[in-house]
Amino acid sequence: MIEAKKIIKQEEQAVLIGLIYKEQTEPMVNEYLDELTFLAETAGAVAVKRFTQKLPHPDSKIFVGKGKLEEIKQYILLKGNISLVIFDDELTGSQIQNIEKVLNVKTIDRSDLILDIFASRAQTAQAKTQVELAQYQYILPRLKGMWKHLERQGGGVGTRGPGETEIETDRRIVKDKIGLLRKRLAEIDKQSFTQRKDRGEFIRVALVGYTNVGKSTLMNILSKSEVFAENKLFATLDTTTRKVVFEQTPFLLSDTVGFIRKLPHHLIECFKSTLDEALDASLLLHVIDASDAGFERQLEVTDDVLKDIGAGSVPKIRVFNKIDHVGDLDAQVALSNKLHEKYPDCVV
């Protein structure tokens, strides 16, 4: 049985690889790799080197060009302590297998890395089930060449039909497991829906935004509570709700999982239930890190995901956080004026 468990050991030395192609310009890829570095750090790995390559499209067999893969191999041999290679884009099962044959080190992609972080952060039954479902959905199209990574379920006399191959058996096992997890998640969702209904006619406010913009810290300040918060990606996976009274008006404030670029589609799908608080909210507080140079792209990512889950029409206030990180008071005032000019109803 595959469980939500970590694939990255603490302080593993990692190499990061990004590809410049189509709409992914060099500045964008560098920005993505900055984020990938932070993701690797959150998972417990140390990114020691980056490789980028410009190609018209990814190579179907090894993602990058043969020359670039050889360059990466020589670097790994030279360093001697590299145990992990992380690609910024999704890889197929055969690509992972082909790359590992050449490099002889564990190879994962951005989706796998995010799932690894989610696996280590999940606390509640809902989050654990969602992570496990996402892991199986990630594995299913990559089963070819990955059989050795799976623990067999069943086996023995009567469990394999005539002429049925190992991969066909594994596909059936994984599909059955996905079906069971979806049923379990549906039951948990029903319970969560009942709990939300039991909260009565309270006004509901949900904190949403990119990962690591300070939602949990704001939650703690507004609700005078102690929600877990740290300077790492996806510090919050489980939705937390607190009752807050502001100027004699009581309301329920919820903290939700953060969004990120290139979030795997199946992960968005299975985490929709975690984001039901956003769907049920009377108001969204869209928290944005004003000190991040790429905040506008992060803002767009959050808006896109909100539309994807059906929360695009929920009223929202843009809250620009971390203004104290942008420089001296003059720089803060200048940025604040610029933000109010572009987003007239925002809070800084």
C-alpha cells in the first residue's frame, strides 16, 4: 500500500533543472527555480546547483537534450554527494526511468516534490486522504517502469487472470484504491458540510492567497489564536476556523491552504473540499506578499484557482501584506500609493 510518506531525506543535496520553452521565458524560469529552491528547502533538501536549457519543446525521452543531461551527469560525478535531481516541470514515468538510468540518482519533478511536502504536512483525516488520493492519481499514468516502487497488494492464487501482466494488475489496484479514497473523501466532505451548517448564520470570512504570504500570521493576529505559522511553503494544509468579534460583530474566520504556480491539476481537484470554506464565505481576504517582486503573477495564480473551484464571484478584498519588507518608510509609502492606485479598494 502506498501511504503519504516522505521521499526526501533531510539535507539531501539536490540539483534543479528548468527548461526555457514556449511561454516560459528565461526570467520566468529563473523565478520558478527560485520557488523550486524554496520548495526543496521546505521538503528538507538543499539545492546546490541549477541547470537551464533553451529548447523548442521538451525531449520526449529525457526532457532535456542529450548534451545537457551529460553535463548534469558530469557535475554529479564531480561533486560525489548529489543524491537528488528535481525537474521544474512534470515528467512522464518513462522520462524519469530514462533520466535515472543516465544519472544514477533519484529523479523527481515539481509535482512529486509538492506531494512530498503535502505528505509531511497533512494532519487531519481529510488532508491525509486528499494527499493519498493525489499520490495515486500522480502514480497511475507513470506506472510503466515504476513497478519496483510499488508494494504489491493481494497476490497469490486466484488474484491474477489468464495472461494479465503485472502492470495491468497494478493499474487495477491503483484504480480501485482511487475509487475507495474518493468514497472516503466524499464521506468526510459530508461531515464537514454538516459542521459548516451547524455554525448557523455567522458571517464567514476566508483568508486565501499564494503560499507563504502570511495568511496564518494574520489569522493569529485577528483571532488572537495560535495557528501554526512558519516561513515555509504550505505551512497550513488543514483549514482552520476561529470565531472573531470585530466592533461587536461576530464572524467566522478561516485560514486555507496556499496556492502555487504549476500546482498539479489532480491536486487542485482533490483539494477542492479543503477550499470549500472559500466557496461558502461571505467575503474573501486575498492576502498578497507586497515585498515579492513577482506578486502580480502570484495574484493571478490565486485568482485563476479561485475561478477553477467556483469561488471567482465571491466578494473579496485584496490585502497587501509584508509592506515593512520593501525598504525604508519612503519606499513603503511609494509602494502603498502605487498599490492603491492600481487596486483602489485594497488594504496595505
